[in-house]
Amino acid sequence: MTTTFPMSASPPKPRPGLHEASRREKLAKIAEMGIDPWGGRFDDRTPIGDIRAMANQVAYHLEDGTKLPIPPEVGQPDFSLKEWKAQQGQGELVGPRVRAAGRIVLQRRTGKLIFVNLRDWTGEIQLFIGKKQVGESDFELAKLFDLGDLIGVDGMLAYTNTGELTIFAEKLHFHAKSLQPPPEKHHGLHDAELRQRLRYLDLFYTEGVLERFRKRTRIVQSIRRTLDNQGYCEVEGPTLHAIAGGAAARPFITHHNALDLDLYMRIALELHLKRLLVGGMERVYELGRVYRNEGISPRHNPEFTMLEVYQAYGDYRTMMELTEQILVDAIEALGGQYQIPWGESTIDFTPPFARRTYDELLAEHAQVDPSDPVAVSTVARSLGFEPEGKHPDVVKNFVFEEHVEDRLKGPIFVIDYPASICPLTRRKRDNPAIAERFELFIEGMEIANAYTELNDPDLQEELFRTQLAGLPEEESMAKMDHDFIRALQHGMPPAGGLGIGIDRLVMLLTGARSIREVILFPLLRPETPRPGGSGTSATSEGGAERVDVQEEQKPPSS
RNA sequence: GAGGGCGUAGCUCAGUCGGUAGAGCAACGGACUUUUAAUCCGUAGGUCCUGGGUUCGAGUCCCAGCGCUCUCACCA
């Protein structure tokens, strides 16, 4: 052990926390009792949520053999179970025998009696640990419990006099010692930085966090199920790209040593999925991580999860139906609540979602005639945008982004985009000025983006070139993907393509206002241990730990 | 990348006008066999993010840096 116990005249050296010292002391005592403080396999336990559901099996057994059910008002403040029992006559509460395991989140010690609140990921329940009931040895063990310890219990489910559903312990087990104190017991972790850096504590102790991430899992499972049921094939494309294509974003650069080759982390899934369309995968999708070397904000994390779907012989309308199906199924998977609270307001996901044209929305929200370029320019100028020399559709799109997008509470499909602002999209056959594209907006956020994909290799190559020519210096790392053009030259079926930002969808479906609430480990600057060993609460905790390890390892190795 | 806010005990937070660093929880010692944020008595716990500066004196004022956060920009 590297820790020293506090002594009367100890020098003002930085010492390990008092909490850790006392916890290590208890750890040693548990080991001395012949109990492995790090536990082991523990079969046949019942999740605490299920145990709570067994409350109706608890009964009051009178001496004459009659078994009375517990009144339903048990646990309510104005109901005394003690009085009720006295009225019924002599007897005892009998309930099912159960085995539970979990973390100690609350403890109340009253002499020869200890109450413990035990929590697992299904719920929380109180344990009654009486010296007489569990015996000397187990009671000594219970006295060594700290908040945060992982323990197990065998006992009988019943009620205390105050009507609290309780496991009356008969046998205790020890599974792991918590050497660090948990967060404050009724405020939890509030510091946003600590919540992200110590996500394990945030998950366990902050209300709703674990539940939100389990919802994320259910949403992702549901999306896969929807696609799989429609015959889509899930694939895993490469994340290391020689050419970062498929989107306009700055990539992360990495390096392969053996090949002495700079590579890019992928910024999109698109180009490889389309190669698979050429290869005959007629319905294909990938649900995976992409990486963009851009700013960080409540809506942006450098790595995030995208879904991209392609269907041969489909178009953007096919993808619109699919998008709605994906969302509806996800909501069903979360329990079918179509009205989801979002800040002060509520999002109504009841299908069908509204479908409105770009121009209609422009007229409605920006109060401008979209067919009148002069009027549109006037509005753009009033927003501080200089329309001179710009393509009329670019000016129009500026007004759309400024005036319309934020007001699209949705869910709403925006259709009929001007073709000139989406160069990589097929145009309408009867109106080449309009692109076959939709975007799904919810609460001003772009959630989905879909196209009728371009499969003309010559046109694609030409558009690539004009796009590359217009890029600023720092994005010139983008390159022409000749192999992708070659793939198209072999014939890609006409197809509908769809992209959905999974993190943002999860935000909306779980009411999270920041993307960092739906990403388990969002990117943070690394903690920097200070030379003095102490610093902010976060760094001192991590830093001290590392120092201890090094000190422990040095003597044996030298 | 630009601007604003924040950083005090393990955690949650006070700290007045610049004048010896505070509380609750957690910890340690003691009392208590039906408690519910248990209660009661006692004890210990601090590089006030870091580094400069102003001042007789800085947690407090000024400058720089670090971290987080909000708004904006880029972007999905």
C-alpha cells in the first residue's frame, strides 16, 4: 500500500485522500476475515426491478394459519403497517426468498442494525441487516461497507414497520470494494466536466443517464431491425481512406507505418456503399462512425454515428418512406410515445410527417417570392449577405438557412431543392432546375438528407472537378476519387440514397439538448497532471492515481 | 477560430467592501434493532486551477495561461 494513515504530527505532504486510506483499511480487514474482497461469479440473482415486482407475494401469516395480503396502501405516509399488524393479531410477515447484487448507494446505521440501499441497473431496494438476523460475522462485514461497494445478499422480501419494501438479509456477500468515495449522495455529479470525464460515475449516479444510453441502444437496434426486415444488407466499409470523399468536411489525417502512407479517417460512408451498388448489393447500409475535423459544439462531436442507406432502383421518395418508417419504428421501440418533450415544447412524431417544398417554406417563413431573384437578394442583403456576383440559388439558400431552417419545428420533409445547390443529385426529368432531394428537419436540426443518386460517371466526374476547383487551400487535401468514377463507369443502378445523423436523432428522441449527452465518451482534452500533483479536482484524482501506480511499480522493477 | 461565464475540501455549494478559509454530504471516534437525505455528541480534512502583477495585506482586483461551458463561425 502506498497510502499512509493520518498521524498526529504528519508533515504537510500531499497525501492520498483520507477516504481512500480508510477504505483500504477496510479492504484489508475484509481480506483478514477470509473473504475475497473482489468477489467472483454469483449465480441465480434476481434483478432488483424484478424483486420489487414480487411485492405482492409478501403476506402476513397469523398464528392460526391464515395468510392476509398486505393492504395496497402500504408505504403511504399516513398508513402504519405496524398498527395494521397489531389490529390483525399476532403473526409475521412472510415473503419470497431472493438473491440480489448491486452497489451500495445509501447507508443508515443504528447500533446493531444497518439499513442499506442497494442499486442495480433495474432498480433500487432497501436491505435490513440486523446483527441477530445475519450473525456476528456477517454483521462485522456489514460494518466495513462503504458507499459505492458492490455487495450481494440472500434474504427474504418483506416490509419494515414503516412500509418500505425490504430484503431482510440472511447472508451477505462481498463483490468489490470501492476505494474512492462516490459523488455527493443527493446531488450527484453536477459539474459538466466531471460528468463527462468520470462517465462511469455519471452513468451510475446521475438520474436518467444510464436510461438515456440504453434508449440509444434500443433506437440503434430498432433501426437495424427496420432495415434488415426490408431486406437491406449491413456492411462494414473501411474507416481508413486514401481519399476522404463523400462529403464536404475536413478529415483527420493518420499514417500507416509499413506502407509509409498518409491516410484519412472517413468523413462519410457514401462512396464505398455506392461501389457496393455497382457490385450488386441492391439494398445496402452501414451504421457507423465517421470523423470530421471540425469545430465542437452542443451539436457537433468530432466522431459521430451516421447511417447511410442505398436502394437500387429506388429514388428520394423511396427514401422518404423509409425514413418515416425508421423513425416510427424507433419510437415504438421506446414505448410508442409520439409526443416527445423538447425543452419548453413538444415534438409530435405522429406520421405522416409534413412534406413541403423549399419554395413554399421560403415564401411562408421569409415572406419573399422565391421566383423573384431581386426580392430574394433584397432580403439576403438585409441579413448582411452580399448577393452581388453569386448564383441566385446560392442567395436563395442563404435566406433559407437564415430564415427558414430554425423555424422548421417539424418533423418536416423539405423537398424540391434548387438543383444548383445540390450538384451531386439527380435532377427532375421534367424540371432540371429542381433536384430530387429531401432533408428532414426537426426542431431546426437537419436529421436526414436523401437524394436520387447520380449514376452518370461523366457528369459525376465533371461535378467533382468543379467542386474541387472551388475549394479553399486548406481543403485541397480533397482529391478526385478516380476509382469511384471507374466504378460508376461499370454501371451503377439508379438508386435512392439516405443519410441519418444517429446522434442527433437520439438527442431528439431522448430530449437531450447536447450531443454530449448521447455520446458515452465525447472528445475532451486530456487531463494534464500538474507537476505539484494537485490541481483541479478532476486532474488531481486522475493524476494521483497514476503517481501511485508508478510508485508501486518502481521498487520491484529496479 | 472569436466573444461571454465559470474553476474554493472527495462531492454539492457559500464566501459581503481586499483584512486569519466556511456549510451540507462523505470520512474518522462514540450512542442507538424498523431507519428513509436517519438522528445526536465529538474529530479530522484546503497549492481557493496555474503563473505573474497591484497592495502593508489577494479566494476576492489586474494580466497571461490551462480546463470546462454558453453564444457565434465551420459542419451533420
